[in-house]
Amino acid sequence: MRCLGCERSFLLAHPEAAIPTERLEQYRRRLERRAANEPVQYILGEQEFFGLSLRVTPAVLIPRPETEHLIEAALQRVSEEGSPRQPLRVVDVGTGSGAIAIALAHALPHAELTALDISPAALAIAQENAARHGLSARVRCLESDLLAAVADERFDAVISNPPYIADGEVLEPQVREFEPRFALYAGPTGLEVYERLIPQARGVLRPHGWLLMEMGYGQQAALAHLLEDWDEVSVAPDLQGIPRVIVARRR
């Protein structure tokens, strides 16, 4: 479909259609890349997230459907807050492609999003995706190690899909060989980024502000311990029933 520039319906309805030689060669080259484990999203340069088409490159983590649960959890808690005079202020830590910040800005017309990432290459993709959806005016992209660049600001919510994989964990080849390591691995235990992020989030959140984070398999108990002096700690599962999102409110 992508090589021919056609819709699925045309592809299925016209099996007899001739394929131009240059398009066939392009298709074969892409098949070779996929056979070498390169993710389809990088080959096509695009991924859908929360109903929005986003550009992705090897500079950013490919947005996963599981992360959409993080958006849903945020919307359940902040969707009625904010107004033109008093915009809701949300910061997305480790934005990558900008998926989380852009999805929230699209869903919350009275919100101002700050998208942070330590990678300038990732921020360039996030800015491009914000512009693609006409959200550049409400999505601010800043280079930052976690929340360092906004330590003096205050927000209504901090949201993050941080690196949470332990160094020794073996990933599938298409993930291990192609996606950015710094967006996947956190350190020896997988909890290292949370251990830094949670106290930093307390510093930038307004009283009763929300912290929402994606988490990995088996990390619920450790994160609950790190959040023991926060209020309203809760967990949401993904579609497989695996605890995927942890939410807490600043006391």
C-alpha cells in the first residue's frame, strides 16, 4: 500500500494491476529491511498513537499501544481542569516522538504541554510531530535531563513513560538492535529513573498535582514503596491484565 500509494480497498479489488518496476524494487528493498528485523514503523517512518499519525525514526522509541493507557489515566483525572484564562500545565518527561504530549494537547484544548527529552534528535522529531497536528503553540519542547530544565516551574501533572528495563534483560532483536538504548534501559534494576524522577516530580507539582508513569512487569511493589508518602496511589492494567500505569497525587 505504501509503495504503491494506494488504499487497502484498491489493493484487494485490483489484483491484476501492474506494478511499476521502480515501485517493485522499492517494495523488495523494504522487505529486505524487515527481514533483517528493522521495525515496520522505522521503514515506513510512521506510527499511529491515540488516533494520531506520528513520524518516527531510530532517534525515538516507537510509541506502543500500552502507553495509550497512560493517556486514558491522565484524561480521567485532569480533563475537567483548565480554562482559557488558567490553562492546565502538564509536563511529559522523556517525550521521544512527542506522542504523550501531543495526544494530551490534542485532547485537552485548555492545556499547555511541556515536552522534555535529553536527546536533541528526539526533540526535533517531537517538534515536527507537534507542527504536523497544529499544536506547536501549545507544545513546548525543551532539552532536559528528566525535570532539570523546569525545576523552578510548577505543573498540574507530570506524566512519563521512562526507561524501565533492567540492563540484563534480553529484548527482541527488532527492539534491541534498532530502538534507542537510552529510551529502554534504566540501569541494573530498572528502577533507577523512577528513583530520580519521583522526588523531582514532587518538586515541580502543585499541591494535589498528579504523577502518572508507565511501568514494567513486576515493578508495582517497588514503585508503591517509592510512592509511600504520596496520596491516592493506584494502578491501571493494560489489556492483558498486566499492571501498566501507576498514578499518585502530591500530598
